[in-house]
Amino acid sequence: MRLTEGLTVRLTADIRYDAAPDAVFAMLCDEDFQAQRCVATGALAHDVTIEEFDDGGVVVTAHRTMPNDQVPDFVRTFVGQTLVVSEIQDWQAGDDRGNREGTLVLEIKGAPVRMTGTLSLVAEVPGTVEGIDGDLKASVPLVGGKIEKSVEPAIRAAIRVEEREGRVWLARG
């Protein structure tokens, strides 16, 4: 995972799975897996919807109510007792190898924090790499950079949880 600073925080990560892209994508589009991922990241409540389209594209939307214990005190003044995190993954149809591209939008409601970026699923020997490449931005004058730096570890931790939960899910077959 790489983190660089500029006007926004750049966040990149690769999640590696020992399964073919089609199996990984089926997992990512499974409501039970998405619910498991929400619970594993510490969600107090969650709601997941999955929309499949005739062209092979899929939109996965997850809303999580999270405790505010992963952000510094000064950020809590923006969000209150809990954080509502909305995540939208919009996947395009796969190619003949199961490779896919998509977009990601992650927002923390009540706080001016948003991450936008791209997603990819790429077949590798062995398995599949899910790539995440995004920009994290807090639109708050003077303290935006400080908020971005404080939120980034929680997002990175959620990515590690997704990888762990995904590997367990796929191992169960």
C-alpha cells in the first residue's frame, strides 16, 4: 500500500486471492460476503444492496454505521457518536479471462470526507489481484490534510479485513 501527500491523500492497495477472477468477483457480489465484511470491520449496523445489469456490470452499495473510536477527537466533532460510511463499487463487465475494472466512491456522512478511485480484478498466476487506487480528500479548510491522514489508517485496516475475510470465504469454496 502506498500513501503520498499532496492536495489529497493517494491510497493504493493490492489484495491477493488464490482463486480465479470469476470466483473472486462472485464473492464480491455476494450479499452474505458483503454483510460478513461489514461485520468484520466493526459495523454496528449495515445495509448492502447489489444491482446486476444485463451488460455484466454490477453495482455493490454498502452503508455501515461505525463507532467513532478510529478517528481522533477533533474529527469526532464533525461526525458525532458514530460514523456512517457509504461505499459504492461500480464494476464493469469482465473480459474473457474474468478481468474487470470499476470505480469506487467512499463517503463518510456528516464529515466532508470522500475517497474516489478505480478498482480492478486481474488474473495472475496463481490467483487474482484486486487493485484499489484512489484519492482521499477532506474538504475542510486548514485541517483537511490532518483529517485525511487520520482517516487513512481506518481505510487501510478495512482493506486488510476485506482481504482476510475474502481469503477465508474463498477457502471454504
